[in-house]
Amino acid sequence: MKDNENVSKFTISLEKDLFDWVEAQVITINKKDRRAKSSRSAVIAHAVQAMKESEEEKSKRSVGVVISPASENSDIGPSTRATKPSRKAG
């Protein structure tokens, strides 16, 4: 969390396995860098931010255009043939 003015605070409840994961992350970060003062809030904020970015990436990839050929039932009118049918001499 970079800017404390843009931070909203609330209390959350976590299931035990999630709480244990957060605690393990705090310990791991603080062991890697003894100057780091990681907290539960920082770990949770990082996880939520990563999830948000993941969802944004998914929505960018799923946006697309589907082009289908015109049919006689379409809004743009009946389809036309590119070539004329041949006439058989009878």
C-alpha cells in the first residue's frame, strides 16, 4: 500500500487455511529481507491486487468479434450468389 490517503480499511474473516497461508507469506517475506516489515494487510492487499489484474487480463483476452455469413434471415437482407447459375440447354 503506497498511499495511505487512498486506503479504505475494513475487517475480514478468513478460513483457517487462508489465514495460515497469509501468516506463512508474512513470515517468508520477513525472512527474505530482515528490513521488510510485511504485515497481514500488505499480503492480503497484494493477493487481491493480483487477482484483480488476473481478471482484467482474462476480460481483455475474451473480447472478440464473431463474423458470420449473412443469411436470408439476417438484418442486412438476403444473401446473393457470387456467380450466376448456369442454364442448361434443353
